Amino acid sequence: MKNKFISSIILVLMFFVFILPSINAAKLGNYEVSIYLDSPNSTHIVENWYIEYNYLNLRDLDNFKTSIMEASLDPTELVAIDPNLKPHIYISQPPVFSIKFDDIKNLVTLDYTINDLVLINYFENKDEILWQFNSNLLSQFVINDLYSIPKESSITIWFYDPLTIDDPAPGIVESNKLYLSGFTSNQIKILALEMKPPEPSFIFGNMFKDMGQKGLYNYLIIIIILIIVMFIFRKKLRSKFKRFVISKSVIEPRKVKKDFFEDEIIEE
């Protein structure tokens, strides 16, 4: 009877040590994704994925980390370890990324940059541009044709200056960032407004604007040509200028002297 009891205890221990860890293997669970917009065609993404594992056996966590390091950023091997070990924010080609571990928080960080169309020109006039966030970037978070982000997870979109978030749905606006968490929706429409700088209203402002567009080199050539022409025809220009001044000048007699003689005649 005693031997049967001991055998039962050993079987229970073996279940917790060997069988239970294999059922609850380490995997990526909740996430915190940050999207830092740099321009309409470029953005920097940081994905933080928390590791879920069996606390009764830390060896499972160590094996999970070791497997990732041995994969050496090979996309096929990483996805075989965990389907979420890949970039989730992109449209055309999967970007090159780096992986880091945080042993204190037990999370995996994926860091990368993409050059896809992040903001779409939704509306534009002479004073402003209304940009729409390209929701196709979040296609990896679509489940059963619905955008789905659990309450324990989040996606934060950081907009660059001078953009202001105009009509978020859904989401929470905090200054220049939009926080998305705990929702399910068939669409995500995010608009951001950009005010254009006022156009210069004087000729010098337009000249400097054109200078920035066409280049200072063209203006230097024009100035040099003008200086050369003026130097070659300097004598003719000087003579014409002198004749012009003389022709426009009127010499009148001095009134003071005339008045003086009139006074003398009256006194006599």
C-alpha cells in the first residue's frame, strides 16, 4: 500500500515536471506596439511582446529564449518557434528587424523601420492637408474580418509635428499620440490635420522661395552676367545717365540778386 502511494506521488510529480510544461510551453502573449511616424512614407516601429510560460518550470522560458537566439533572425525558423516572432506593421515587403530580450519584464522586442505609404492624402487645399492613416498597416491584427486588439494589449501611434489628430475612431488622444486598446471594429479611420505655412505676400518672399526651388546657382549666374554687361558698357551708361540728368535739370536765375537790384532802384 505504501509503495502504491509513493508511486502515485512520483507520477503526479512527473506530470507537473514533464507533461504540464509541454502543454503550457512558452509563447508570446500580450503586446504593446508603438508606431512612430516620421513622414507620410516612413515610420519606426517597436513591438514589445510579453512571454507567457509555466512558472513551475523556468527551464521552459530559458529554452524559448535559447531557441530564438539560435534562429539567428531567420524568419522561417522564428515563425516556427512562435507565429508572432515577425514584424506585424508593413504593407509590401517584410522589413529587416532586430530582436532584444528584457529578462526583468520577460518580453521580446522587435525593432524595425518601414518605407511604406503610412499616411494617405485624404484632402488638400491651399491652407491645409488632411492625412488618413493607412489602416492596411494593421492588417496583421484582423481576426475574422475585424480589427481586434485585446484589453491587455495596445497599439500607440505617435504623429510628428505639426500634425494634429482630427477624428480618431476608435482610440484615446493624448497630445500627439493615439492609443488603441480593447476594441473590435470592421474599420479604423484615423485622420490628422497639417496646416501649411502662409505664402509670402511680397516679391522678395517669392524670390527667395523660387531660389530654394531652382537653386542659388542660377541667380549667381544672372548676377555675374549683369555685372559683366555693366562693366563693358560702363562709359555709354555713364554718358547716357549724365545727359539724362542735364536734360531734366532746369537752371533758374537767382531771385535774391534780382530783389537786391529792385530795392536799389526804389530807394533812388
